[in-house]
Amino acid sequence: MKSDRRKYNRYVPPNNTFAALGPNFTTVGRVREISLGGVGLEYITDRSLTGNPAQVDIFLSENGFHLSKIPCRVVYDLHLSPPPPDEEAPFITKKCGLAFGPLLENQTSQLKDFLETKTLGLSV
């Protein structure tokens, strides 16, 4: 049996939780799990993440929550479904894991509040 080596508990966010990567929000995806150490998301794209986005914004589409400019790095960027065999279906669904870099005090406070009050419980 494999043991989970994660340092932080992972939480399931509401379905309307999104992450926007990079300073120009070039990639936006739905957050699937989140912790004090990072975030996992799904997104639709026609390419792989290029370079490291360096920062991510996390927001809820309805209630005005917005955690901005969180430093991060890409841990993984994988296909959820096989890439299309031809050019007729140029978009693919991917999942991505980001590790947060050092957070400012107010970012840590906002993130803790989000995990305590907005999430749906611990992820398995």
C-alpha cells in the first residue's frame, strides 16, 4: 500500500472555483483540489503549458472571492484523455498540479479562510 507523502491536507472546492495562470491569465481551469501547498486543476487547451506560469489567481465565479498573484510552479501537466489523432479535434483536456511558492501573510490568511469556510471537505 502506497502512503501519501503530501505535507498538507487536500480539500475539495466548490464547482465554481477556478484558477487563472500567468500574469495574462493565458490558461484558466477548474480547481479540483486545493491545499495550503498547492492546487490541482483541469483545463481545456490546444497545447501544453509553456514555461512556468510563475503565478496563479484563484477565484470563485459567484461570491467575489479572489486570491491573486500566488507564486507557483508546475509539478505535473498531464493528459486526462488521449490526444486527438488528427487535427479535427484540436482541444484536449489536461490536469495540472501547481505547488505554491512562499505566500505573503495576507495570502496565507485568505487561503486558510477559503479552506475553512468555502471547501466541501477533505479530498481522498
